[in-house]
Amino acid sequence: MWLGYLEEYPDYWTQGETEEELKENLLDIYSELTSGNIQNIRRVAELEVS
């Protein structure tokens, strides 16, 4: 089994039996999280201070 998450959305994990399935699942999660259909999504971004 493979486990993974998107760096910008660390609260949302997925899994796959193969690396390819994991990649497909990560793409599905990204589509769902960025679609605007789910409310209260927690996104993490880098903060640069200059």
C-alpha cells in the first residue's frame, strides 16, 4: 500500500495499492479540493518574509 497527501493540503490523505493508483487518487483529491464544492478546506502555503 502507498499513502500520500498534497503538500498544500496536508490534512487530506489518500492511498493506493500501487504507486500509479496513488497518483490517480491524489489527482482526484486535488480536483475535489480546488473545485469550490467543499467548504472549509484548510490550505497551507509558504510565507516568505523579506
